[in-house]
Amino acid sequence: MLQHLGFRTQPIFSFRRAAALIPSAVANRPRFLRASVEVPCRNCPNRSLVRTIFITMATGGSEEHNNRLIHEKSPYLLQHAYNPVDWYPWGPDAFAKAKKEDKPIFLSVGYSTCHWCHVMERESFENKEISKIMNKNFVCIKVDREERPDVDQVYMMFLQATSGGGGWPMSVWLTPDLKPFVGGTYFPPEDGLHRPGFKTILMNVAEQWKKDQTGIIERGNKILAALHSVGAVSSSKEGMPPPCPQVMKNCFQQLAHSYEDEYGGFSVSPKFPSPVNFNFLFRFWALNKTSEDGAKALEMALHTLKMMALGGIRDHVGQGFHRYSTDRHWHVPHFEKMLYDQGQLAVSYIEAYQIAGDTFFADVARDILLYVSRDLSDESGGFYSAEDADSHPSANSAEKKEGAFYVWTEQEIKDLLPDPASDATQSTTMADVFAYYYGVKSNGNVEPAQDLQGELRNKNVLIVHYSSQLTAAKFGLEVEKVKDILSTCRNRLDKVRKQRPRPHLDNKMVASWNGLMISGFARAGAVLGEKAYIQRAAQAAAFVREYMFNSESGRLLRSCYPGSEGAVERGANSISGFLNDYAFVIRGLIDLYEASFEEKWLELSLKLQQMQDELFWDAKEFGYFTNDGHDPSLLIRLKEDQDGAEPSGNAVAASNLVRLANLTNRPEWTIKSRQIVTAFKNLLNSIPMALPEMVIGLMAQHHPVKQVVICGELEAPDTQELIECINTHFVPNKGSTALTWNRKGTGSVKWLTTWNNFYIRSNQTLTQHLKTES
């Protein structure tokens, strides 16, 4: 697994096949064009990344400081609108220029909160000498991977297959007909020991294009043919899904083998939240409660979630979670905050609360939702994408630093919290209590190995170092007193922190991530009985329906942006939604329906499911493609075959189809779900931990859904009591439908199926059913 400089969080199992295919296509490259790029990075401590780039390989543009990207809506593209590089957005103008001038394309892919994207921009794309080389020899294209995940996926597949790794910024050189022939990620501007700089690479690529253009094009064709075979996922109509019990067992065993006992997580370092793992482990436990494996699965999930919440990956002052931890202790994070993490982790923590009954987990879920409501919410109802890792340490700072907004010196803590800690057995200030609890040190608490760039020298990343009980014993205080002091301290620091320059906000609103967040609010609202959370989910769903759904065509948009005076704007060339947009929004709408019982959300989910089938379904070899196939610039139409920071769209769809089939009596969708799992049978049989979310879909097919039908007036106290009882229990393979009765004692629900239902008329009966099934 390669996780560095913003690298993908998923294991690259599928690309091991590619590694065996691609070398034959590039084996004839000149030897002197093989170079290793070794980049140290604080984000991946004690690791160096060695990437092999194949420079066997062109734009003349004016060096104007207001390039074509100024007309785009993407925050990432706008960040580069004033580079001296003559950037083009991905599109026909750039492609036509490359063909007309017979120059290769330099494709740079990133996103607005990517730390090393900022570094490469600062070092290379703002450098006039380097920009001049780029403009003279290449057609330069910028892509926001969050706007165009389809473009990113194709060229990331090439990069991982040819070099064994990948990440962002992704730097790939293409022929004028868009076939990749060389790539890497971040390159420093100048040559270093045993590695070339970006300037040297550019010159070498340009020179090779002039000398051996025919050979480069030929190798590009071979690479593309190899990638086509690598990306194939298929099944015959006679195929059967893999055996569920064995796949479940294998997935559990593989996760258990990778589990780190002391601090939790499924690697040593860096560590990623991986909510899909929690989803699987909770459901595996629910089916194996009395077994040793079931107990171990639950322990792995709960312990990891607790250690994450105590660690520096969690923002203890301003709530929410950072992207990932660079160390095994969950201490020093990569500081960006992503909406997709918040949405998935809110569900993970609320399910942990359902299972364990520990309010600690519920409090963490509340914190996540507080952060998103406050800092990632648009007045239109949509959710923003992310906050950056970098910010200016002060208003007068010339350069941004990673984590500057979030870290503290010991002296700052002492100056801000000088108050005496009343009732302490010694002369103790609130600063003393706070520093002890959160591990604050005079020289900072970040090890040099975690801070190779020196941005966190003498700084402290807050991490719960001692429990409330140990802290109370240390200072002779009552535990509740310690909690009160810590709360006061955090509130005071939060007020001070708000005066610092904030990290950049990516206010792009992405359909798929809004879907994940709708699930987060809806699920938490149902379990906690918080109607405000359900209302916030409904507000976001209404936003998607109004601004991202075309009622005439039935299609979703990928993204939109806040405009002036509360307006919502779309890009000049609106990007249609991808598989993940449909699958995640459908899941969110189903979760919202089961939390609110408002049929309009179920109706919308059905419309989107039908459109998803029409746009993305592979009727010949089964499974869903990630894009609709209408863009001729995409050389390969892929099916994503692994979970990562976000679950696979196919995996989510497999579960959605089972849920909708049972809610609406559509057995053909159950068949389609089985066909999806069958298409990914080989991977599920060999490495199911690559697709834990799809294993959940397989489990949903194997274990019949328990559909609970609630009979009564929806707002009546006894009905609400029944609903509360249902939501208290963790019953993963469950669907809920409200059957509203009028005063005459009759009623109906439009989507009610007539089989496999529990009809619930009393709290006692409901409790008996759920105790049996949960």
C-alpha cells in the first residue's frame, strides 16, 4: 500500500496485475531515461518514496498571469489561474492545440486542499523559468480530481501500474491523443542527489519527443492496450456469487492480520480512518456475537475508533477529523479536513454507540456534526468539500505552513489559561491541567521524524495523553471538575483560534459527498432521537434535488458552487454525475427516508436508481461503470474494484439495490445486486479486505432483510416510542417503513411490500422481535 504525499488510501491490489502487464509495453525505453525520485515528507514519517519515471517521451503559450483557468468554478483550478503557466482546463481546446502543434500534453491533477500540490505550485508552477519551458514544449492541462474523478482514475491507474504507486499532485505526460507514456507525482524543481528535478525532467521529455516521437506513440498504444485488459471486471450470466460465509471469514482474517493491537488501525503508519472497515466489522460481529472471531471484530472496531477520537487526528478544539495520521499513535495528522471523512465517521461512531451503549461514541458523532454544521455548510443547504491543511501562522506571515491553524506552543497555553484550578491540592492553573491531559510540552510534542520540514518545531498537536481519572488523581480534583476545566479551556482556545487566519475552504459542493453527509445526519438523528439532525439531512437532500438534479432528464450533476447573494452556480460546462454520485446520494436518501418516513425521499432514490441503471450498468458483463461513456476523451471505461477513502460505487450500489428491492418489492434489483457481487467474485475470493463494503452487500443478499413496519399515527407518542426503540438496536440488515393509520383504523403506505415484515403494534412486541433479531 502506498500512502504518501496525499496518496490513495486504498490498497492497490488490482494494480499488481497491471504491474505484470505494463513493463512489457515500456521495456524498450532508453536506459538513461530511467530516474528515481526520492522525496522526504513529514506526511509519511520515516519513509522515503522512490518512484520510477519513464522519460521516453509538448505548448507554446504566452506567459500571462491570468490564464484560462480564471473562467473556471473549481477552487483548485482558480488557485492556478494566476500561474505563468499557460494552463488549459481538460477539454477540446487543449486537445485540439496539442494535435495542431504536434506537442505532448503535460497533465497535472490535484485538489485544492492538497499540501504537496501547493508545494509544487509554489516551487515550479510559479517559477517563470520553469513555466517558460512548460509553455514552449507542452500543452499544459490542470484537472481537479474532485470534479473529474473519471480522468483521475484512468491516469492514476497508469501511474500505479508503471511505478508501483501514485498520489497527488499527479504529473503525467500524454501523447496528443491522450495516451499516457510517463508519469510521477510531486517533483522538486531542481536536481538533487540521485534524482532529477522537474526542470530536468521537462527538458528530457521534450528532447525525447523530438527524437523518438514514433516510438513514444507506439509505446503509448501498447500501454493503453495493457490497461484495457487490466481494468476489465466481468462475469457471465451463469456465474454465481462467491460463498458468503467464506468471504466474510477471509475478510475478517485479513483485517485481523493487518490490525495493530496497541493503538488500533489496520497498518503501522501512516494510519487512515477506513470507515468501510468499521462497517464490515460491526456487521460481522452482529452475525457472530457468540464466537471468538465476533468478539475480536468488535474489539478491533471499537478500540480503533476510541484511539482515533483520543488522538491528534481529531480536532479537540474545533471538532471534526483530519485526513489521516502520519504515525502509529494517531497523533500527528495530515491536517486537511474532508467532508467524506466526516460523513462516514459520523455513521461509524453512531453505530459504535448503538452497539456499545457508551456515550463517548455518541459525543464524538455530535462533535463531527457540529463541525460540519458550523464550518462546512452553505446557506442553500449543501455541504462544502474540505478545509486545507495549510494556513498562514499569522496575518503578517508571508508563507503558509501545514497545521498552523491547529497547533499551540506551551507558552500560548500558559498565557491563555492562567486561572487557578480551584479545589486542586497544589498551586495549579488550568494550563497545568490542560497541558497534562493533552500532552503539551515546552519543546513541543512532535517528534522530528514527524516534521521533516520543520513546520511544527516547538509546537504541540493536542492528543489525550492521560485520562480524566488520572488527571484528577494527579491534581487532587474530582473527575467532573477536570472535565469542566477542560471544557472551559477548549472554549477559550477556540475563541483565540478563530482570530488566526483560517485554512482555505474548498466550497465546491460535490453530490457524492453530500450523499455521505446526508447519511451521517440522518443516521445520527434517528439513533439519538435528534430531529434537528434529521431536518439538516432533509435540508441537504432538498439542496441536491433543487440544484444538482435535473427533473426533466432525471440526471445528477457532479458539483456546484456558492455564488453571490446566496445563489448556487454551476460551471460553464456542467459536469454530469458519476456512479459514486448516484450511489452515495441514493444511500443517503434511503437513510433519510428510514429516519423521517417522508416518502418523497424514497421516491427520489427510486428515480436515481433507475437512472443509474440506465447510465452505468454493463448489461453484458455486469457491474456499473464509473462514468456514463459519453465523453470521448476518456480512453478507458473502468469499474472501480476497491474501497478507499470513499467506498466503491459498485459496493454501495450492491447494498442499495437490496434495500430498495425489499422496500418496493422489486426482485429484479435483488438479482442485479447478485450480478454485481458475481462480477467482482475473483477479488472477493482472494482479497476481500480490498472491498469490505461489497462484502457487506454480499451479506445483505445472504441474510434476508428484516423489514419492520410500524403501524400507527406517525407523530403519536406511542408511535414515536416504537421508532425510538427500533433505532436503539443495531440491526444492520433491517429496513423500516411507517404505515400511518387514520382515525378509522385503516391506512396504507405506497411502498409497502407484503413479505418478510414485522408488523409492530406495541412496544413489548417490538422489543421481543428486536431482541431476537439483533
